Amino acid sequence: MLRLLHLSAPLLARSALKRKSFMSIILFFLVICWRAAASIAWAVLLLPPSTAIFVILSKFSVLHPIQTISECFSMLTSATAIFSFILLCGVIIMVGFLNFEYYTVIPTIACSKIALFGQLLHPRQLVNSLVHCIMGMIVAWCSAVTIGFRYETLGHPCAQTDGYHQMCLNEYHLILLLGGAFVGFSHSLLGVIHNMNYVSFHTVQQYKYLRFKGCLPLVVKCSATQALYSVRNFIVVYYFLGYIPRTWICKTLNLHLGSSAHPLDSIAGLLDLSLLYHLWISATFLLFTWYITLLLFRIFLTEGYSFPVQSSFTEDADHCLPKVLTEKQPMILKFLALQDLALLSQHSPLRRCEVFSLSQPGGHPHNWNAISKECLSLLADLTQRLVAYHDTVATNGRAKSLSSGSERKTSSETSDFMSPRPTSPLTAPFTPDLDSPFMSPALRRLAAPVEQGSPWYGTVQSPHIMRRVKNFLAKRVLIVYLFNKLPEASSQALFADSQAHIWALEGLSYLVQASFSEDQFGVVQTTLPSILSCMLVLQEAVDRHFKLPHASSKPVRSTSSMGDSTYKTLRFALRATLKTAIYRITTTFGDHLNAVQLSAEHRKRLQQFLEYKE
Amino acid sequence: KEMYQSLDFSPPSLSFPRESLKLHSRTENSSKAAFLDHSETLWMRSAAAWRDGGLTGLLNEITNSHPEVPKWLSMSSGCILALLQWVSSFHGSLFPHLTLSSEDMIAEFSQVLNWSDCVVRAFAWHPHTDKFAVALLDDSIKIYNPKSATTPTLKHRLQRNVAVVQWKPLCASALAVGCQNCLLVWHVDPCSLSTRPSAGCAHVLSHPGHAPVTSIAWSPSGSLLVSASPMDTAMMVWDVAAESCVPLQRVGGGGVTFLSWSPDGSHVLASTPSALFRVWETRMWTCERWPCIKGRCQSGCWSPDGSRLLFTVQDEAVIYSLTFTNTPGPHAAVVVADLSETTFSTPDGDIIVGGEIQSLAWDPRGERLAVLLKGDPRAADRSPIIAVFKTRVSPIFELLPCGFVQGEPGAEPRLMQFHPNFRHGALLTVCWSSGRITHVPFYFLSASIPRLGLSGSPTLPHVQERPADFANQSLFTEFIS
């Protein structure tokens, strides 16, 4: 019997582990997939009104307004319109699916141009671009059919001089299709450059409808301007390379080139205002529907979710906040749990009460212990990361074998595809020879292409060889351009997941503040010394980091882009939150803090806060 | 009637004579006229006009350069310009304040009486320490700290016509400044010995169309900053460190003029130039609309626990009160004080007091309410005056007249604020038209023990009563009317 038990113990443990991950998957499906599906459904529901507006705008003529309206009505009820509308719905669903597949809550930040190229040429990204290209072409076909008129079909019958009829290529149709493909492709490229797959969380909570309404003007503006730029680029490309697809299409489909009109890759052909307008309006329509899908996805995904703090049923224990907080994967659930923690600590006394409560048999503060432990470990992890980074910078990149340890554990399943995270601090971004500090793994690939197992990861062998190689290559301008570290990129990358730390700081500090009057059993007091010292150590590390060059330079803010640039200022937000969090604790407890066990150094630091001198 | 008693803390009483300030008479684009006439090409001028004046500037430029542009172009741009002006004048007739210049607009909606003529234009106590910031007529801000010998002076290219300043709670250094074109957030290192912090210490926060800024409010938890402009229908919620903002837009009102965040952080009062104000709840940022009958909401203040809002309406001499409790349901504002004109006979003769209210201030413990009465500029014997009330918030709301605060002869009160954590009662700081800043203490024993709740309020934690301090001092010199 005893033996049996002995045997079954690991088995039990394994099945428990399985169950745990299974539960988190269930929660993931319940919450995340449901939200993604709802956002796609709303995007599809919003398609008819946006299509109607597009139809009106594309067919509008100043001279015959009434004719326009009647044309629009007959158009909207025709069979082709319904077919193309179904196609559009399919495209929207596909876009929503891609958003869901590629999104990340931790942005991937390329530290140099070559890393950015690495991201762009990654197979996963190539698939994405190809799909977007095809979808762009489909939307362009739909809009060509909708606009009708001379854009409707690819071939049209044309009369030769001898009266013999044959099919000619309709270049207007072709240029619209190619335009759609080009816009789709550039959308996918810009998505990588502007980190469009990054989903940021807002500090201001709003209801979904109000947030959507507030963002709508921005989406319209972004899609119109982006369409303008894309169409301009497309026209330049078509002017030079337009003959290639044209002749190819003619050959494969056995069509003739119409001899009557101007070929469209000439200046006279492209200076057709109506053509340019139709290109722009269909590109705007395309981008608008896609941006709306993206916006809805972001809004639905980042909506606050209220996890129960504790449950009276054991089978629900895995859905409770302390459990979800400690899970590593999926990252989005962890973020939602942290957000919920920050909100509950601020706004709901009842749920705080549950956090401070003791377990029924036993009387242990399990909830508080789990929450505080997870938050502290997050903060300690950031401190360690900052210290390691600072050390390597201080030793001028000559550190020995730090890189393998500093592999960031935070990469989520969704963000691991675009590799060159700032994996090795060896990249020494702020060394005095700043002319060509570079992504070492990438350079190694060039220097020794044979021995590369994993393309972008690895460790550095000898700094001496690297230095020589670097000096040799540094003379080439292109290489310098490619390998030059983008300023402040490594600082951004270091704080890429700092939203989690911000919530942890807020959650802890508000809970500690509330504990002053609400904590009946004094559960918080036991962890107060470790919370304070953890925050003070982090404060020191952050202060040191901001003394580095580039770390405190403010990034340029781009306003008219759908890419979210919140990650660029996360480090400033973290610094401010950290200081406020310490002040929140010191103002609440005041002189009582003298009774807390702290090291002499920390006490001195804390005194500065008590006197408002930080 | 003014008393001043120094205990262990004596804030400096300052004076800024008007003559001592170096004023500059700069107007917008004034440097342009000093240069010779330009002879640039049309394209250059159009580009410059587009950059400086936007669409209207460009149209103006095209319309005014007759010989160089084709006639149809100048004609059509003239037509578009006229149309735009017509539309904007129509808009202006709906909301008359839109036709004001930015300086007049600040003066109109400021909490400061007669702002444009004021030497001290804004004042702010630090929420936790005894330092304060003073914005002066010459667009500089000075920071006084009784514990330090240096008084940093803040100047910035964009810091013009300062309407409001406020320190960030739970922070030692950040000071937000609302001015004519933007918002500035200064970081004044309390340990630094520099008297002129560089412009690099200031972060500029601006949003197209959101100027002039007439009111700002920090959340008591120090995480968010809201700003309001009468020109912008949206109220901005800033995450200052991230330099990002969320516009909160609602139909109606035609702008936002005055903001006040409740000390417990749960509500924000936002008044508009029309007869309408809103009370936002800060969790999901939804709002309640409160239409007024007569005029716009001029001023407002919150009780320390955030459950009661006192506000005044333009052209009315009463104080209204609104309560915010968790129970939903219809509630209406009630009149709690009538301040219409009354004659008091004093040893110096009869004085007439009462009338329209400029601003309200409630002390952080909720025991004294100061009301700045506008007076009547045409009548000599009706100068502005501060009326003080004794108040109690719980268990039932009480408001009793307590006295008046007057300055030296000829000096009018312009601006007032309570010290956020005065230990012995309440300390009212008043800025006078003469450029003086004085502090009026009210010594009393707190009726209720200060709440140490989770309010995140900057005012609460350290307040402790020390009755022994006053045992043998003559304290009450307030006269009760």
C-alpha cells in the first residue's frame, strides 16, 4: 500500500500540473478567444455602414447628385454587390484572425536596422505579408466592382482596325488590383516597423463604446493619410515597373493591349484625377476596415477583467486572481490579472478585504502572500535586469559570459517570432566607440556564416576578434548604417514589459495604503519591510539607469499612426509610478515607518522620502 | 480683523510691488513688423503661411497676393475664407466666449478676481510640505520654501499668461502650469541649489486645439492630470510621465472652464461656459450632466471625504450643495447659503456685503469655508471681500457665518487658498491686489478626529491635534457677525 502511494505521488503531481495548465487554457479560451471573436463580429457588423459610405463617396458626382443616389441603391442591391460583400466579410474575419494570431502585449524592439530587416524577413512575417497582399487584392477587386464604370472587368472587347473583335486588357482594373495588393503589403510592413501588433493598456478605463467613439476620428484620419502615402508610393513604383505585371497578365490570359488609350505607366496616363481619386478612396476604404478591426480587437482585449480573489469551490481556485497572477503563460492573462489587481487595490474595498482575509481552516493569509510574492518577484526581476545591464555598460562591453543568463524569460508565445530581442547585454550600446556598436549575433552571422545553428541567438566568443572585425567593417558606410544601434532602443527594450511592473507597484502600494485602516489581522505588516526594501533597491537601479546617455531622452511622438508608441515612454511611466508608490506608503505610515526593520542605507533613503526631498 | 500669530511654523508673508516686475509688452507675432518687407516667392510665402496660420493663413496669403496668382484662384480662396469666417461667426454666436482673445478668455474664466490686472496670477501650496509656488504678472513662477534659502524662478519660452499652477500630489518636485498655449510640467529638484532651473526641467504637454488652458487638476493619487480649455469641448486626461492624453468629449457646453478633483479621488467637477456642468466619476469616466437655470458654474469645492460638492453659479448670490452617495436615484442641488447684500454696522460705520461669488475654498478638514465675493467695482463702498463660514460635514451638514477677512485699506483680495496641512486649524492664504501675499490662520480644535481612510488624499495623514500648544495663547480674534 505504502509502495503504491509512493509510486503514485509523482503521477498525481503530474496530473495536477496537467490540470493546472488545462485550466489556464480553458480560462484563456473563455476570456481571450471570446473577446477576439466578439471584436471580429463587431467589425463585420460595422462593415455595411462603412461600405455604404464608400459606395456613395466613390460614385459621387457633383453634377448629378440624384442620379448618384439612385445608382448607389441599384448597386447595393445587385448580385455582384452581395457577392463582393460576402468576400469583404471573409477578409475582415481573416484580418481579425491575423490580429489575434500576431498580437503581443510586450513589444519587440529592434535595436539596429539589421535587426529590423531580420524581423521583416522572418518567415512568419513573410507569410503575414503575403496574406495581406492577397487580401488587399481581394478588397481592391470588390471596390473595382463596386465603383463599376471603367474599372469593372479585367478584359473588355475592343475592335481592331479590320473589324475583328478580340479581348483587350483593361488596365484600369489591373491598376486598382495592384494598388490594393501594394497597400496591403505596405500595411503589413509598416505593421512591423511601427509595432502595430503591440497592444497597450490604457491608464484611463472607459467603456468600450465610448473608447471606440473617441478613437474613430483618429482612425479615419490615419487611414486617409496612410492611403495617400501608400498611393503615392504605388504610383511611383507603377510608373517604373508597371509594364512587368501588365505584360505578364497579357501573356497568361491571352489578352491584347488596347492601343487606343494612354498606357497607364506614362505621366499622361497617371495624371488622371479621377483614377487617382478612385485609387485613394479604395485604399482608404481598405485601410479603414482593417484599422477598425484592429482597433476593436485592442479595445476588447484590454478591457478590464474581474478575476475572483478567492472562491469557495476548490475547482474554481485556478481562476482566482492569486493563481492567475503566478502563471507565466499566456502573457495576456497575466497582464489582465495585474491590471485587475491594480484596479481592485484602488477602487473596491470589498475585494481588498478578501485579499487581507485569512484562510478558513488554518488562518493563513494565502491570498496576500501569493499576490505580494508575485509582485515582489516581478520587481526584483526588473532590478536584476537593470543592474546587469548597467554593469555591462559600465565595463564597456568587455564582460565575459553574461549573455546566456540574461536571456529574457518574458518573451511570450506571441512575441517570440521576431527575434533580436535585446538578448545579450553584451551589445554594449553606449560604449565610447559609439560609431559602430552593433547587434553582435547578427554580425557574427556575417563573419562566420557556417557555424550558425540558431540564426539570431547565441553567445559571443571573443570580444577581441569582434572588435577587429568591427573595425574592419565599420569602414563600410552601409554596414555602419545597418549595424548602428538605434539610440535609446536598448533602453526601450529593457523596459518593454514594464506595464506589468507599473501595475505591480500600483497594486502593492495601494494595498499597503489601504492596510493602514482595513487590514484587521496585520497580514501586510509582515511583508512591509521586504516591500519597502524591494522598492528602494529598484528606485536606486532606475536612478542609475537614467543617468546613462540616451536613457532620459524623450522620444519623438508620432500622432497620426495606428501603431501604438506607448512602449517608448514606459520607462518614464515606471519611474514616476515607482516614486509615487514609495511616497504613497511613506505619507500613509509617516513616522510609524521607523518601527519597520530596514537596513541603515534603506532607512536613510526612506528618510529622504519622509522629508519630501526625492 | 486680520490676525496673524506665529507658532512653530511661519510662512513668509511676501510682497510683489507692481513696479518691481519687469514687464514686457510683447504681443503675438510682434517681431514680424520689425523686419524689412519680404520679397519671397509665392510658394515660399504660401508654405510659411500654411505653417504659421494653417488653412486660414494660406487662404489669406493667396487672397492677398493678387498679381501673382490667377484671378480665379484668389477669388475662390477669398470665397472659401468668407465662408469659413461665416461658419466660425455662427459658431461664435452659439458660444459667445469663442470670440474672446485667449488672454480675455483666461481672465473671464479664471478663479482669480480681475486676473488680467493681477500681480499674483496664480498660487499653489505644496500638498505635503510648506513650500508654495507663485506665478507673477511677468510670466515667471517663483517657489518659496521656508526651509531653504534659494527661491527658484521658473521661466520658459512657452510659459505665458499663467492661468493656474498646481503641485503634483505624492511627489516632491512636479509642478503643473496651465498657460496660454500649453501645459507645462516642471520638475524642480528640492535639493538643487540652482535659482534658475533650465527649460529642460519642463515637459511641454500640448494637444491641437487645447489652448488656452484655464484649469488643471491632479488626481489625489498623483497618477493623472486633467486639463480644461474653454476652446476645446474635450477635457484632457494626461498620463504625464508617458506624455499621452485621452480626450473625454461630450456634446454640449462648448468648452470646459473649471475643474476640481474631489479629495477622495472619486469625482471631478467640470464646468462649461454654458449653463451646464458635469460631474465625472473617475473609475470608468462617465459623467452626470447638471444643467443650471441661470448661468454657468463659476466655482466649486469638495468636502474632504468627497461626498459633498458646494458650487456657485454666475449672477447668483447663493451657494448650492450636491451630495454624492452610493445610493442611486434622483437628487437635486439645494441652496445652503444666501449671500445677497446685507448691511452690517461696525464701529467704523456701516458696510454692505454680499452679491456675486468669485470663488470658493474649503479647508482640508472641512471646518472653514472661505467665499470670495466680487463686490461691485462701480460702488466705492462695496469692494471685494472674503466671507468665512464655519462648516461641519458630518453627521449633518452645517454652515454658520463666522467672519470676514479684509486687507489694508485699498487692497482687494484676488485669490485665496487654504494650506493643505496646517496643524492648528486652518490657514488661509490670500493674494491681494497690492501684490502682497498674507496668511490668515484660524485656530480651532478639530471637531472630528481626522479621517485616516484610503482616500489617497494629500491632506490627511499627518494631521494631529496638539491642544497643549494653544493652552495659554489668545487665539480667537475672528468676529462673528
